[in-house]
Amino acid sequence: MTLLLAAVAVPLNVAFGTVAAVLLTRSDFPGKVLLLALLDLPFSISPVVTGLMLTLLYGRAGWFGGLGGPSVVFAFPGMALATVFVTLPFVVREVMPILEAADPAEEEAARSLGAGPLQVFWHVTLPNIRWGLLYGLILTNARAMGEFGAVSVISGAFFFFFRSFDFGFGLFFVALLSRGRQAWGPVLVCSPPSAASSTLIHPHKTTTTTPTTIPRL
């Protein structure tokens, strides 16, 4: 399943990221700042929140749940959609700096010689961005294969986990996915049990204290 999700998410993000990077660096249009903000949205929200957002949007009572078509929530299309969304910014953010630093005179010279847009991209733009594109592809594939939070929520595995264990442990699982293991590491540190906790664990066990005598001089 992980390989299938990566096989779907990586080509889509490479194609979309390359086109978006060229469009953002080579042209000005209304809404450019908004598009940049939307591309960085997966970096600013938790993967668990992403899965919950997609579940609410494509569920039965969601905005897109009653439009018909194949089921998205608790199915492979939902997991693929969550993986594509989480891995969206990597290719764009790796290709854009290279295009901004490159001299557009080569592309203008190719156009003046009669080359079309596809010929300019294939023979001029793509050789200049090939290493950034490869790096973005590697990052996208690594994130797609390692993503767990959003995919577990929209696939239904999270809700099965939540119903299988108690409510407190489920909340701890949400916090662990949202904030990371390092942030919640101190919670896992166990302190020595006190007398009250030992009484709660062993209600029939009584602890007796022996008074200490101070020897007379």
C-alpha cells in the first residue's frame, strides 16, 4: 500500500510542482501570493488535522460527500489524496530558487529562434532544473512513504485504534502525532511510585512504618 501511494503521489507532485514553479517564477498574475501561501499550507498544519479535514470534506455530511462518484473516505482515493496534499510543496520549493537564479536570456533566445513553449522547456529549462527536480522528487518520495498521520485518519485505522483503547490513551496518541515524540517525551518518563499510588494499585496491601529510635548517649 505504501508503494502504491508513493507511485501515485510522486508523479503528480513532480508534474504539478514543475509547472507551478515555472508559472510562479516566469509570470505575474493576480493571486500569486495566495497561491504561494496555499502551497506552503501542508507545512503549517498537522498531518492529523489534514486527515481530519479531508474526512470532514469528503464524508457523507461533507461539502463534497454528496456529489456521488467513488468513495473517498476510508478508501484508497482518500489515502492517495492525503498523501498528495502532504507532499505538495517539496518539488515547488526546490525548483523555484533554481529558476529565480537562472538567467532567462537563454529561454528568450530560444523563443527568438522559433522554438515553441514545449521545446524551450525540454531543451533549455529542464536541463537547468534537473538537479533541483531530482532533489524534490527524492524528498517527495521519502515523505510519501513515511507519512502516517493523515493516511491513518482518512483510512479509518485511527478510528479503529481510538475505539479499541481507552479515551485517554487515544488523546495521547493524537498529541503524539500532532506534536512529535520529542515534545511529548517527558510524558513517557515514569517517576517512582508514591505511597498513595501503591495503595491504589494494591488496595489490600498495607504499608507499615517502623519508628526509628535514637540511641541515648
